[in-house]
Amino acid sequence: MRIGMVCPYDWDVAGGVQEHIRGLSDALIDLGHDVCVISPAVDESLLPSHFVSAGRAIPVPYNGSVARLSFGVVSASRVRRWIKESGFDLLHVHEPAAPSLSLLACWVADGPIVATIHSALGRSRVLHVAQPILRSALEKISGTIAVSEAARTTWVEHVGGDAVLIPNGVAIRKFEKADPLPGWPGAGGALGFVGRIDEPRKGFALLLSAFELLAARRPGLRVLVAGHGDAEDALRQVPAALRGRIVMLGQVSDEDKVRVYHCVDVFCAPNTGGESFGIVLAEAMAAGAPIVASDIDAFRRVLRGGQAGELFASGDATALAGAIERLLDDPQRRAALSAAASAAVRDYDWPTVARDVVKVYQAVLPGGSAQPPPVRPAQPPLLARPARGQGAVRAS
């Protein structure tokens, strides 16, 4: 099958949707499919070999953060040409309601289109007002996937219809084994954080507050941080005497990110909301890292209600510090959580997830059944409509 996949967000800035697209496209290629991905990107040297650039993205406030999106006449022309010249059997667009390439692809393409919904939003006035504009594009979608129940609810409430629930994936084999960075984790204990440090909902400021509460009575405790953002600005939130114990790596390579998970005694996910799944949790689970995470609904589901990771009251720095301290003082509990996480994450292994996605593709292709085979027990059915036209996707 020849699959055109559309990434709405700038590939030059790491994020969960980009990680999902990279993992899914790699897994589909491993299954024998021909995949090409289009994404906003300035530095084409950073793109994998099966990716093409749609040009520069611009920062736009979206879903409680600032997303880098690509929209406009030039972007639409590039997407149309890419579709016209590629002869895809179907398109797979991600976050089609975001004002970026996926929405443009829906507007300009005719043929089978599958969409994946990643975002979990509350009531959105913007989406409500934009409904008449969006509908002409979104009605072309033949089948919809949601990565979580929260994302599915967002789609149902704002757009209508339904979606089959297929979670994010993680390349378990890639994360299972790695050498820690030199000098880590160390004798005094090490905490880890992976994510955008300048995005409030990722909770990095909350982690710094918890670290400040712990630092005086744990003089050897350190924090290892990997992620995009202004390190100097972030460190101003803690006393100068503590800053040397917080190591900021910036945006790291995939290989070094794996090593980060193996450098820490406790991995922290203090996100305050806006998450529909939590790919960093799946990565940490695959690496066998003991986890402390906020008890937002998405994280609670991924961590099996606390069986595969310690949960704390979201937004409460004192509760986070207490959860961290309990784990640091209890190596047996850390080992038990690590084993439980390694077992639970098997459900998210990319080969398994990719095969479920292929079942959705097969359901929406011309001649396919209106419903795919069940991809998860007791999950909502796929909203699948007969694809427009026959044969390959074409630009309208």
C-alpha cells in the first residue's frame, strides 16, 4: 500500500505528534508498505529519508501552547503538488482540525483519507466558530482514529461522528537498553524530565518547586532535563545555589534521549493538563524507569491507575515532592513499578499498533468493509464512510 502521511507541526521542534508520526511511518515501512510524509521543516537535513518538507512554519497559539504550523496559499500549493505527483492509495492526516497541512490536505484531496486525533480539548469557542469552515474539509475523512478516550471525546463533541481508539506507540526495543550518560545517576539520587521546558502545561516549573523542597535534606539529589526551551530563563525560578544541580541538556538526539531515561532513579511527568496520552510515559515505561506522574486522566489510564507508576495530585508541588521522596527511599517499590511498567507498555509496541492502523486503512479503501476488524476489545467502533471515488488519492 502506498500511504501519504501528513504532519501538521514543525519537524524542527520535537513533540508527541511528531514522535507518533515517525514511529508509525517506520513501523508501516517495516510491514512492507510504501510511506511518504510531508511536514513543515526548515532544516531538511533533519528529515528522515521518507519525508519531504512543506517549508517554514510559524508559531500559532493552539491547544494551550504555541504550535508551529504551516498554512496559506504556498503551503496548499505544495501539498496539492505532493498529492498529485505521488499516486497514494490513501492519505493519513494527523490533527486535521489544526490550521496546518493536514487541514489543507483534506481540502485539496479526493479519495480515502484516515485521520488521527491527538488533542484533548475542553469546550473550544474557536472550534465552534470555525465549524462551517472546517466541515467542508473534515467531511472528506473516511475513517477516524483517536489515540485516547480524551481525544475521542474531543472529536465527538466538537466535530461529531465517532473514532476507533488506537493508542500511541513506542519502539520498545529501542528504549529497553542503553548506557547511561557519564556520571549518572550518581549516589545522591537523580530525577529526570523530558519535554518542552517553556510550555507551562508540561509542568517543568512544578518539578523545580518540588526539587527545591527536597534539595536541602537531599544534598546529592540532581535533576537531568532534556527538552526545547530557554534554560537560563527556566533556572531563574530556583535559588542560585541549586542551579548547578539541575543539568539542562537542551534538545537531544534520539539516542541521547533514550540514555536519559536510563540515567535517573525517578522519571517525573508533572504535566498539568492538555494531554490525551503521554508519549514520554510510554518511552519511560519502555526504558523501565520508575515513574512519578500527575494524576490527569490520560496519565492515569496509561499507568493503569497507578499500578505502573506513582500518581500525585496534579499541580501540587508538595505532593510531587512527597511522591518522589517515597520512591527514592524505597528501592523495592521502584523495582516493582519498573517491572509493572515494562509489562504494561507491551500494549503500545509499534508493530502491534501499526497492524491495528492498517486494519483501519483496509476498511476505508475501495472495496473494503464499512467496519474494520476489532482493533481493541470493547472500544468504540470506527466511523468509516465509503471513500470518495475509486483508486488512488488525487488532488482536486
